[in-house]
Amino acid sequence: MSQRQRLIEQLLLPNANVSELCKSFNVSRKTAYKWLSRYRLGGFSALSNRSKAPVIQPHKISSEMEERIVRLHEENPYWGPRKLRDYLLYVKHLSDVPSHTTFARVLKRHDCHVITSNKSKPATLRFEREQPNDLWQMDFKGSFMTEDKRCYPLTILDDCSRFSISLVACDSETSSIVKGHLTNIFHEFGLPNHINVDNGNPWGSADLTSYTSLQIWLMKLGIKITHSAPFHPQTNGKDERFHRTLKLEVLHQRSYKKKEIQDVFNGWRHKYNYERPHEALNGRTPSHKYHVSSKRFSENPIPFEYEDGIVKKVHSSNGMFCFRGERFRAGKGFNGEYIAIKETDKSDEFAVFFMDNFIKKVKLGESVQ
């Protein structure tokens, strides 16, 4: 017999002294009367401890939902609670999806650990273009060895939507290879207004001293080219973040054959664009925001006509041009192209343009000998 039952039996005796009994059983008068009230409503069985949980438990979820959360984490061990929740909410369009804190409790309860790169996120000011295809970020993600050959992943990311335009396993970083892949990409997605690239081959340089044939080709298509600040690849921040995710989820401690890596890239890119929620997009996927460009690609664009300036043709052998009896360097990337020379506010200094792109300034008396 429990202490509560013995107390109730004593309280029910004629002439029972409540104060003395409470002192003897080491309980308060309030507790004694509470147990007595329970006994009168439900007998001795009503004296057992009651659950302290609220009648309505807003965080309690069904076993089916809990199993689904655990299974989803097993399939996507790099996704945290917010991303898992956003996937069910915005990709699978489920109703009654619990909060991300509930997801976190479920993962903790089942000892599910999220795999991360262990790199703290830098505090940066986020900026982005307002419309898709206004700016693409393009770069090579270094290189890595497959089981039989070195691979150079070419990545292109839309700045506004974070949509992965391209993830191509290239054999090298030459202009001809990039141009071939870009031709296919432009046929599928159209043309962007701007492309931001790194410095050096095959992109050219930010100080406007080196123009590559690839850069000239892009300008002839009407695309404005900008470069990351020298030694600061973070200027291409979204593409750099994409590279870290690619390394963590695809390349880290894994080995592939060269012939299979493109299929691996294609599968992961589809998941990244259409299934993987993005925090910067309020949990939506990049595909939710992206659309192809209205500027269509032509392999034979209409030749550009200069409206002002003195038009000169760059020599096809050495990238030089002649102006007022002097020789100046445009760069071998301009071999065979037409440029325009325009006056500035200085009588001996002139601005050189290719189409509507400023190239450099030249000064009379400082020609190349």
C-alpha cells in the first residue's frame, strides 16, 4: 500500500486530525486535500502520478513524420534542420510540416549529425542582381585527379537565383575548350548581360592589360566582362560558395573515373537546382527563381558599326595598330578586329574602344618602337 493510500485511510477515520496526519506523513495540508479530492472522484487508482505534459503538445509529431525526417537526413547528411524542413515544405509541398526546431530535436534524439566543412561563415554584406541572367559568375574550381586523368570543373552560377548554369568536367582550362562549352550553354540558356570572371588565362585581367580571344568573343556577343579584384576571388563570392558545397558534397574523400565524373556532376547539379533549398532564397530552390534569358544566341552576330571615332584595324600578326604615324599595342586578342580611337580632354591622349567597351588610353609620343 502506498503512502498516499495510507494517508487517505487515516483521513477517512472519524475524528481524524488533519494537521497531525499531515505532520506524520510529511505533506502539506494542500497536498492532503488534493489527494483526498482525487480519491473521492476516482478511488485509489486516481492517486497515481499524472503526466505533467500539457494536454495540447504543439511540438509532438507523428511517428511517420519522425521517420521521414530521419530518412531524409540519411539521404542528405549535409543538410541542417532548416534545409530539411524547407525541402518538405517547398519542394515536396507537404502541409503540417513542423518547425525547424522540431526537426533539430528529432535529429538530436536519433543522434543524427550534420556533416559540415567546419569553416565558419564570414560576416559579409550580401548583394545580388535583381533579375536572372543580369550577371553570371564563371570560374574553374581548380582541378583534381580522377582515377585516370586530371579534371577541371567549369562552373557558371546565376547571381540572382543561384541557379547552376553549368558544371562541366573539362580536360584543361584553354580558351577553345571554354568557348565550345559556352556555345552549348548559350544555345540552351541564352545570353547574360554580364559575366564576372577571375584573372589570368583564359579570362584576361582586371587591369585591362591583357585581353584573350575568349574575352573578345564574349564582347562581340554583347556581353560585358568584369573581373574579380586581384588576389580576392571572393568577388565571385556566390560561385566560390558553390565550389565549397561541391567539394563537400561531391569531391571530398571520394574517387571517380574520368568517364563517370560528368554523370556525377549532372546528378548533383540537378539536385542543387531543383531539390536543395537555399537560405538566401528563403528556403526556395534556385529553379524557383531562375528563367532562361530572352537574349538569344547567334553564332554569327551582326557586325558592330562605330558611330564616332577613328576606326582602325588591328594587325592580325602582332596585335598592333597605327595611329597618326605611331604604332600602339592593342593586344593579340584583337588580331584582325576593328577598334575606334576617340578624343579625350587631353590633346595628346586618346581612348581606345572595342565596340562599346573601353580598352585603354594611348598617348602620342609613347608609341611602341
